[in-house]
Amino acid sequence: MKYVTTDLTHLLHKVDLSSYKERVAEIDKAIKEKTGKGNDFLGWVDQPVDYDKQELAKMKEAAEYVRSNYDVLLVCGIGGSYLGARAAIEAVNGLHHSKKPEIIFAGQTLNPDYVAELLDYLKDKKFAINVISKSGTTTETAVAFRLFRELLEKNIGAEMARKSIFATTDAKNGALRKLSGIEGYTTFNLPADIGGRYSVQTAVGLFPMACAGIDPEEVMRGSLAAREDTSNPNLDENEAYKYAVARHSLYADYGTACEMLITYSPSLVQFGEWWKQLFGESEGKDGQGIYPTSATFTTDLHSLGQFIQQGTNSFFETTVHQNAYVRDVEIPYDQNDLDGLNYLSGKTLSYINDKAFQGTLKAHTEAGKRDNIVLECRKIDAFGIGYLFYFFERACAMSAYLSGINPFDQPGVEIYKKNMFHLLGKPGY
């Protein structure tokens, strides 16, 4: 049984899968043979098979050291260098777990209040740092690393600080690789043929996950299962390609230019953030692309519900619907029943949440006239999150290639950096 199935029965517009048969087969071949646009960054395709087993063992050993010796792991990274790890940790461990160490993220913002608050919080904590950057010169991450490295050295001395810093970077080149060699940091490699937003199945995501008590081998088993399930170009069997074709058709054939990813769990909010970067940075080029946004139901039905139901009809919804949970809660019976909930006594929250999903889906399709794609999935544990990461990576590559877009570059991102460097007076800008 597949972990994810793509349900297109709630689409109001017709999507002709058969018309995509030849194009999908051609693109699938280009992905496998690495002949399409941006083929230098297709290493993620075979990562679940080809990943370095020795390095993974090294990660697990280092993670055990971190868990045994530190209260906090500070992960310094931005974009793909932190979103996947954060998404996985919150999805699998939840938002209010008691596992140690606490995982905190920095290097994704230049906001002084945020950074100062973290500096104050960590000054009396025993913390380690995992700095993640292929180049070592990404401004937000490099600024944070300089500040927190200084705090760490002040707290425990330079020698002990060296043992408390773990660097994930390019195997051979870059400022962080050079610094790691000078200081003797434990290092993990970011493969040259895998870009940041496709890197969660490398040390970028796996090491922080391991430090959070998530089995990285189980994550990779999930990704491997997804790779096997998504390697067949047959649209009747490949759920990721089916999803990619449906969203492309809604955009290209019907002009629906915005996709809202819907989940029914607060612990998946950061997964939505990871998904937005994956699709937004991969497809938003050449005046093209579906704008990716996300919402958490039923929470956001009390803020965005009115707009979704009756506002501008410019978007479609894709719901990640869990049909199994790791844990569940039963509603108790109350003698007075002042809240009128005794009709629910003995029922579980998973049952109620599912009925909320069904009622919302019916409202948005029948009354709201919104196209809905439903991705049915099982429980989101370490295996499940690994599967979902690869599922969406494969779907994203197919979707972008269907529009003739290189899914693996991001030329527009450099413009703000050049302007910022000029304003800051950086030499050469």
C-alpha cells in the first residue's frame, strides 16, 4: 500500500491525464538520466540509494554526543539549510515534547530583537552549534554564527568550543570548509550536486533530526520508498506525477495561479514553510509559476475561512490528509454537559478532525467552487516525513519541467543581496 495517494475526484475542472502521457514520460527519462535543465543539481533523485552510509553513522555518533552533553543545539542556517530539519522535527516530535536537547534555529533572520533574545537565552545554557552553509558566506547565517561562536567561546573557552561546533558544508571548497579545517570542527558534507531546497535528505536535515532523537535511517527508508513509488512514469501508478500534472493543468489550462497547501495539524506549519520554498523557488521564474501559500485547518478557518469560501476565486487547495495518527485522545463524558458536547463523548479527536476535514472539503468544493486535490497519507512519523519530502521533491521537478522551467536555480534571489551589499558598503558592490 502506498504511503500517499492522490485523489482528484474533488476537482471541479477536468484534468485530462492521458494528454500528458508522452510529456511525463519524456521528463521522467530526463530526470532519471539527468539530462534536463539544471541537471548538475539532480543528485537528490538517487540520494535515498546513494547516500554515504559511513557519514550517516558519523552523524548518529555525533548526535549521540550532542544529546548526552548539551541542553540546546543551535542550528544556524537559512532557507533549505534549516526549513527541512525544522519541519521534520516539529512534524515527528510535536510542538511540546520533552526530548533533549532543545533545538533552536538562528541564521534565518537579521532581526536584532530575535538575535539578542537568543543571545540572552543561551548565555547560561550548555549549547552546541550546527552551522549549515555550502559557501560559509551567506550573510544571515554567517552573522549569526559569528555572534554565537563568540558567545560559545566566551562561555567555555576556544578549545571546548571547537568540540561543540558541527559544520555542514561543501566537501572541498568555501569559507566554512576552510574555517573548519583550521579549527578542527566535526564536519558533514553537503553534496555539490544537491541544491539547498532539495537537501533535507543530506546532513543538512539528517544531523539536526538525529540530534532531536529522530532515526535518520528511518527517514531515508521513507524517502527510498517514495523514490520507488515515484520512478514509474505511468500516471495511473505514480501519485507524485499525478499531483504534478493536476496542479499544472489547473494553472496552464484554467489560469488558477495560486495553490494553498492545507494541513490539519499545528505541527505541520513548518512543513508548509518548507513546501513553499520548494515550489516557490523552483517554479517562480520567467514570469511563470503557481504562487504557493499554506494554511492550517481548522485553525485558519476562523481567520481565512470567509475568504476561502467566498473571496476571489484565484486559487486551488491541496490537502495533506492524515488517515492515521501516532497518538489519539478520547472525549470524556460530563455530568452537566453545559458545553453540549456529550454527543461526542467516547469519540476520538482523530474522528472529529476527520469529520471537520470532510465537512470543509464539501463546503469548499460544492458551495465555494474551489478545486481541491487531496493527498491521502498515513501517520507522519520518521518514515512518513521522509516519504513526504521525496514525494514533493519529485512532484516539484516534474511540475517545473512541464512549464519549461529549470527547477534548480534561483537567479532572482541574488538581486536583493547585491542591493543590500551595496547599501552596506561591502567591497566590490
